[in-house]
Amino acid sequence: MYERFRDSLVNPTRIVNFRKDKVILVILYVFLFATLLSTRTTIEMATFDGISPNAREYIKSEMTVIGDTCSIDDAVMTCDTAIREELYVDGFIHYYIDSYSSINPDMYENGYNIIFHKENISLVYNGTLVDAVTFKIADLPDTLHNLDFALQTTDPDQFYTQLFNGIDEFLMSQKVIFAPLIIIVEIVSNFILFMIFVLISSWFMNMRFKPIKYRDIFVMTAYAGTALYLILIFDSLFSLSFFLIVILILIAFRQNNALSRELFRRLQKNQQPPNDSSDE
């Protein structure tokens, strides 16, 4: 495996020598780099100890001020009047307070909606109530069983400190579940990204070198992409400058061009007719 890694970076013309490698070996080779690309995510999950200060400030600035209308008392959401208020939006997830007698799923048609309703926390996805995801506010940490939204205006420091401490406590209690899941999703996503790149690149190269089997092209393209894999890995770890990334990508494509020239040279050599010599 080391020889394939070395030659793909130093002498890409020698990748041709590995064209008959087993496909499963090549897939494992790509999977290794997909795993390395998730290193930063793995480190972040391993060292995660709660919402960062910057994230806290952002949430505070974006969170809707409910005021003294609603509060959570003994793990039950109560409001003075019937309201349906969007509390916060996190990407494609919307958080709502709903104090009506029952949840009307038709009112929540945009993506994922987390609804705080009476003693429950429910999920509505595109207008459909997902009963299997519903759980109790009482299942949250004790810190969140009593929360007065009036403090958003009268004493915001106390309100948000209590809120974020409760969220951090909940996230840390669930870390053993969501951290491995996030890492696995990251690795699989990276692997799919690499494989799509290899498959498409192999198809284009196969159109150019039709006499060569697609399988062999696939193997060589997977190895030839090593430089690009490394660029993405180092960029994810160190956030490389755009200018440096462009230079490195050009170098990576130069490696692929070297492989293409070697394939062309070998095809030309095989297509040359042998010299006929006749005895006089």
C-alpha cells in the first residue's frame, strides 16, 4: 500500500503497474483517506464540552424574545394566551412554542419543526407529526424544567445562562450517541464524495483510452487522486489559503496528466507494427 501512495505522489507513471489490484483493495484505499478527512470532526466531537461562547452569542442575537407571555413550570410549557411563535431557526430546523390545545401539523410545512407544546416536545416534518419522536420536557435536565421567558428582558444573563447550561447538560448526556453518529455520517459522506470523483474521472479517462478496461482505469484513477485527497485533508485541518489550494490542485491535476501521458505512450507502443526483417 505504501508503494501505491508513494508512486501516486512522486512517480505517477508507475501507477500503471498497479492496475490489476483487487477492487476491494482500492476501495479500502479510498476509504482510508475518507476517514482521514473526518479527522477534524472526530477531534471536535471528542473534545466537545458544550456550546461554544461564539455560538451562544449568535443564538442570543437570533432567538425570539417571548417576554412574560410564556414559561416552563414543572416541565410544562404554559402561556397566558394561545400563541404559535417561532423561537429559533438553526439551519433547516425550526423551534416553536405552541400553546394551542393541540398541534396543527398543517401550520408547520417547512422542513423540520421542533414544537414545545404543553409537557411534550414534538417533531413535525413537512406538515406531518412524527409521533415516534415525541418525548417529555421532563426528560430534559432539571435545569430546563422551570424557565421563565420574562427573564429574556428583565435579566437576560440569568435566562441565557440557565438555558445554555441546561442545553449543554443535555448534549453531554447524549454525546455517546450523537458523536459517533456524526463521525460515521462524515466518513460515509467523504467516501461517497471521493468515489463519485473517482467514478466520473474514470469514465472520462475511459472514453479517451477505450482499449483499456474500465476496471483498470478505475483502479489507476483512484490511486492518481491521492494528491487531491491529501489537499482536502490538510485544508480541513488547517484551513489553507485559497491561493495555496489552487496551486496544490494544479499539482494534483499534473499528476493525473502524467498518468494519461504514460497510458498514451503505452498504447502507441502496442499499436506500432513490428519491424519485418527478411533474409536476402
